[in-house]
Amino acid sequence: MFFCLFIRLGFWQLDRADEKNLLNDAYQARQAAGTVNLNLEENINSFDFLWSKARVEGTFYLDKNILIDNQIYNQTAGFNILTPFKIKNSSWSLLVNRGWHPNLEGRHLLPTIVDRGYLSEIQGHIVKFPVAGIKLGEANIEAINANMIRLQRIDLDEINQFYSANFLPYILFLDPLVDNELISNYSLPAPDSEKNYGYAFQWFAFAITLLIIYFGLGIKRRNESNH
């Protein structure tokens, strides 16, 4: 029974790796397709542009920044810094991930965020909202001061209501970054398929080990019965 279970788990991990590889192949195709101009595209509120390179003209909201809490990068806790961006000649706004910052010594300390309102065009990669961080309480929006809020997760309806705006259902990860003190934590949509291959090998190894033990015990018992 356990032998069959281990074999099934091994093939399940191989299927997971294949799914990630297919997703990353689609991502590579989107990246190779060229840069999307969000100012010219219609239906930009759809997910048709996910994982595409993009550029857009507009302006950052002055002194309106969001800290996305509990974001891990290279096994270090930190936060992403997002700034809303008003798209030129459009009713839409866009959340822009400016980069990752490691946690400061205390939650009362805040990073220095340079006002980039003068930027008229930015470039980057279109991605889904980040995975929700650990929810530490009922309230999601923590107003730190008049110019900055802290979130544990991004809720589109909540953000639209808070800013009285109309945000697109995805984020633009800046590339290149505009802040030298921040780090890009942009990554493949489904990284670490190699881990799944490693897990599959482990399950198959468990199954083979169990099979060897089973036959070894069977031979031993047969020899004992013959004596």
C-alpha cells in the first residue's frame, strides 16, 4: 500500500513540474512577443497582458505609497513598495511595484521613498497581485501617515474604495528600477520546478527502498522457515 502511495506521490510531483514548465514556456513566449503599450491597448483591464513586457505613460500619485507586508526575498523578511500610477488620458490607474526593501529594526521606522512624480513613462513586467502575506488581524489597511499605508494583502475593491480610483487587476513590476535603494524581486510565474523533480526522486527512492526491505524480509522469513 505504501509502495503504491509513494509511486503516486512521485508522479504527482512530476506532473507539478510539467505544469510549471508549461507556464514558464508561456511566460517566455509573452516576453518574446514584444513590449505592450498600455496607453494604446484596448481592454487593458483584462488578463490578456499578464507576464508581458509593458510601458505606460502617466504620473505617480504624489506622496501615495503602499507597503506590502511580510514579503520574503532570499529567505529575508521585508516588504514591497508600491506606488499608484495614473495612466495618461485614461480612467485607469495602475499599481506599480517599485521594489523590495528588507524589514527595518522596528515597525515604527519607515523607508525613505523618493517622490518620482515627474516620471512620464515607465517600463516593466505585468504580473498578478502578490501572494497574500500572513494576516495578523482583521484590519487590512493600516494608515501609517497621510502619505503611506501598510497592507498585508491586496484587495482590489478595497484599494479602489480607499483611493477613490479605478485600478487595473494586475501590477507592473518596474524594470529598470527607479530607486537605487530598492531590490527587484521579480521572478518567473512558477519558479523552482527543479524542486518538484527533487521531491519526485525522493518519493521514488522511498518506494524502491520499501520494495527492497519487503523482498529482503520475505527472503529472510523463507530461509528461517526452511530451517
